[in-house]
Amino acid sequence: MNLEPCYFNIPRSARNQPVYRIISLKRLHEMFEKRVNTLVNPIMWDDPFENFIKGFKGQLPSGDVVEFAQRHDFYGQCWTHVGASDAMWRIYSSDKQSVRIKVRLKTLVETLAPRAHGIVLVGRVRYLHSDGLLKWAKRVFRSSDAPDVRLLGRTLLVKRMAFSHEQEVRILYFDSRNECSRNLFSYRFDPHAFVEEILVDPRLSADQATSLSNEIRAKTGFRGPIAHSNLYAPPQELTLRLGAAYSSLKRASYRKVVSKEPVLRASDVTPVDSIWLPVRDLRFT
């Protein structure tokens, strides 16, 4: 099967790249239990600018004003190229009980397109200023000599510049047979072959992360890695080579506490050798 038409603005060299999505624990458990992935109708998306095609009309050369009959027959799902984002965790995991799943971009296509009755599109989202969205739509529709339903799909691959930090990739499905149930389109797949990795919220403590990871493993049977996001992990200590000018500076020793536990052990306190940098008031030099 030729899957090339499924990709929009994604070169072959980029199709094996990972993409990510933060979902609730409930959604994760349903995915593994029911073995289905669910796309939603864009009318359910929060930003009204994302679905401006809903009210988009065209004027034919005759002067007649028409709507696009298939504008409600698309379903989509949003992913991102960004693997580590504080903003994304805070937006989509406000209760710290969501997880980030990792898949390959080409897997989005390969799990749906071979069995789909309708059209499948996967594309990077393009970000435009608000006044540029309508200009873009006019240019795209007017310049087409052989318009087809993919033009409507392309309108779902543009978004306002205010959301550019999300670096989205979207998978879209066009229901040509009107088989979808209301605002949802679900298709069967193997979640174990689909998901490569699961990360739990970086704001959880180590104990909470371990407990949640064990719970996910038990409920889903997932065989891949389940880890605690290291977004907030402290950096490793860095030792710099200093010049001779530092050797003559005042030195002192202090005891550094390396534990947050209320009861300290001897191993939690480490002696540290330090130097004092001189304070010079350059206003009087």
C-alpha cells in the first residue's frame, strides 16, 4: 500500500522521529484495555481559530455563496515534537496524574491507514498570526486547480502563533462513509506495538513516581520502559579548572546537607572546602 499521500509537509527523513502526547491515566488504561485509539472531531478543540473552516464559505464564479459539505467529517489527534516541556506538563497534567507517551511519527500512519476506509493525513502544524490565517486560506483555496477534500484537512494544520511553542503534529482522518459515532472516531490497534515509552509527571516525588509506574505496569501489562520524567532532575556537579589568581583567596570549610529527610544520618552531611571571592565596589575605583 502506498502511504506517501498520507504525509503532508513531512519529508521521508523525518518520519521515524519520535512524537509525544500527554494523556490522563484513565485514557491510558482505556487504550490498553480496549485496544483502541480515539480521534475527536475538531469542533471539540478549545481554540475556535483551530476550526475556522466550520464557518468558512466560498463564492463561486457565478456569485453563489456555498459551504463545504464535508467540513464536519474530519477527526484529529494532536501530538508534539517536544519531548520535555514544563508548560505542557502543567497544562495537560494539572493534577500530576497524566503520563507522556512516545511513538514514532510513521507509526501514527501505519496503524491506521492500511485499514482505513477514509483518507488519512499526518502533518506538521504551521503557525500564523491571527490576521494571516484567513489570508492563508484564501491563497490555498484560490490557487488550487484541482480541489479535493485534502484542502479542508490542510486548514486543520494551521494554528495561531501564540501556540507555536507546542510544535504540533496532527493525525487527521476523513470519514468518507459517515461511519463515525457523533464526535469520535475510534480504531483498533495494538498499544504495545504503538507506544514505545511512558513517562510519569516530573513533579511527583521519587516514591510517588515508583508507585505510579508499578500501578501502570500492573494495569496495562506494558512491556516497554516506564520512567519518571527527569525534567526537574538537578544537574550533575561541574568542576571548573581555575587560574592561579584563585589560589590566594580566603578559604573556609562548611558542612553541606545532601538530604531532605527530617532525620539526618552521618552520610547526609558532607564537608565542603570553599573560597571567598572579594567584594569590590567599582563605584570608587
